Amino acid sequence: MKIGLLEPSLLMSNRYADRVFAPKDLFLHLADGLVKKGNEVYAFTASDVKTTANILPGNKELEKQEYPSVRDGLKKTDLINALTLIRNHYEYEVDVISRAFYYSNSNNFDVLHSQSNVFTHYFVKLSGIPVVFTLHDPVFPQNSLEFSILKMFTSHNYIAISNKQAEMYRKIMNINPVAVIYHGIKLDDFVFSQTSENYISMIGRYIPEKGFEDAIASSIKQNVQLKIASSPNYQKTDYYLQKIKPFLNKNIMELNFLKEDQRNIFLMESKIMLMPIKWEEPFGMVMIEAMACGTPVVAYARGSVPEVIKDGETGLIVNPSEEDKRGDWIIKKTGLEGLCEAVERIYSMPENQYRQMRQNCRAHVEEYFTVEEMINNYEKAYQKIIDKQ
């Protein structure tokens, strides 16, 4: 197949390598995997990404530096700097999107696959080839601009990344995804270990939806060392300053931004990885990354969690509250009390039982969450969309 892959965000550029941008690795793994299977692949994205696909970037000047707009004034203030960043990102994205549609239509592509940038939808009616979008987010709040825009394009082709996400889009937005495709990882990038250090871990953006405060409360309550990692870009937020920073000490340690190899060691050496999420997580890459290293995951039963974790085998699932029970899990307490019970249960396991759980984690990822499995499923979805056109 002749395939266009579209990820127009400037965050793909190496200039923003210190930012957490989950779609980046997925996009590159998909591009390289499709090439490996003999497809002709074009990546419409930043010029400096590393991929075996053909790269067709946007304005390279915007990848190198930011340009203020005369509409905002050219003086440098915090407000103008923020507006400059937003304007530059939007201009770059529209540039890449327009190039992608022009090139893919001019060169008779079989399909164009977009990573769900909302601007892209406006170009679909100008396209003579099939276009498909991956849904990366939960359903947007109904009073949001994004919800209003997406509501106009419910007939477009979509791929969901979990069954729970697909269910919510069908129910709330009347969007019926053509397929559900789980994310996959390159197993060789993650070293498996049957043993661990004695700390619990949590990694992700410092935002309320991730629930870092519950991980911290669990650590304090049980006197277990917690190590957390995120991007420094979130350290000026009220959430970080009020819910995280005051509690940092020798037992609750914050690590610097972790590069890929550092992140993998961090996850591999963890006794448990926590995901006390407060939102309907669409997928949660870090769960399969931790399990690939052998580290069991303890998480609230929101979003994709019950699809990704096998309760009692690759970790433990906890109902968020007494009022919000999503299943009959091994852990009967709910919320923070359930989180603490789950952590205590794993710490009290006999060594041979804990080692078996770590083996289960790796085997689970090998069976369901590899790049190869993801690529196969995307090829099937593309063909389904092409046949429908």
C-alpha cells in the first residue's frame, strides 16, 4: 500500500525532546513497521525525526525558532511569548496538513492516516482518497471547542485505541470507530528482569487526571519509597506546587526528566508501578512499558485499565470508590484504601509468587501489545477503509 502518515505537531521535533508527547514513539513505530512490511510510507511531520519512511516536513524555519506575530506586538512578555508559541505551532500544523493532503492526492495514495489533529478534518472533503483518524483522547467536554468541532465530523473514519474509548465515543458522540487497535511497543527496547528494587514508581504528566496525590498519600501511609518522574514543563502549575512539591523528601523522590533508556531502567527496577488515574484513560502506554520490564501495575479501574491489566496476574485493579465500582476485583477496598491494600498485597507476596507475576507481565505484553501486532491490525483497518471507499 501507498500510505501517508500525518502527525503535524511541532512537538515531534527534536527541539522539544524534553516534552512528554506520547504519540511520537507510536507514530515512528507505525511508520517503520509499515515500511518493514513492504509498504510505501510517507511521514508528514517534523524534518528531524528518525524513521525509515519518506519524510515530508512543514516550514523548517518554524522547527528552529519561534517568530512573534505583529498581531500580538513584538515585545517579549510572558503573555506574548505564550501567544507566539501557540501561533507558531498552529501555523506549522496547518502547513504540514495542507502539504499532506496535496501530496497524497496528487500521488494517488491508498490512504492517509492522521493522528487526530482537529484541523485535519476540514481538509477531508477536499480529498479524493480515504482518510482515517486515530482517537488519542477521551471524549472532550461538551462545552469545549474540540467537542464542537468533532461533532461536525462524526461520519469520518476513526480508529479507537481501547474498547472503553470506542464505547464512550459511540455513546456520547455517535462516532462508531471502524476498528479498535491497541498500542504496541518494541519489545527489544525494554529489558525484562525477574527481580526489582524496593520502591514504587509513577511516571507521567503532572496533571490532576493522573492522580499523583493518591500515589503520594499511599507512600506516606505505608512508609514505602515512591519515585516519580515527569517533564519539568509541568513544575510551574498549581497542581504541582500544591499537590506534589510540598511532599517531596527522601522517601518521595522526584527524578529529572528521563530519557528512554533511563525510563526503562526506572520502570524495570520498580517493585510496582502505580496508575491511580482520575480520568477515563484512553489507553495508557506506560502500563505496557512497565509490564514489558516485568513490573506489575496497580491502577484504578477507569478507562482502558481493565483491558490492559489482568487482575491478579499482571497487577491489581482497584475500584475508584464505593459509588463507582467497575468490576469484582481481587482488591475489595476502593479508592486510596484499595490502592494501599493492593500495594501491601504485592509487597507481602512470597518471592516465587512475585517472580511469577513479573513473568506474567512480560508474557502478557508479548502476546497482545507488540508493534508487530499493532502494525498487522492497522493494515487490516486500512484495507477495510479502502474497500469501503
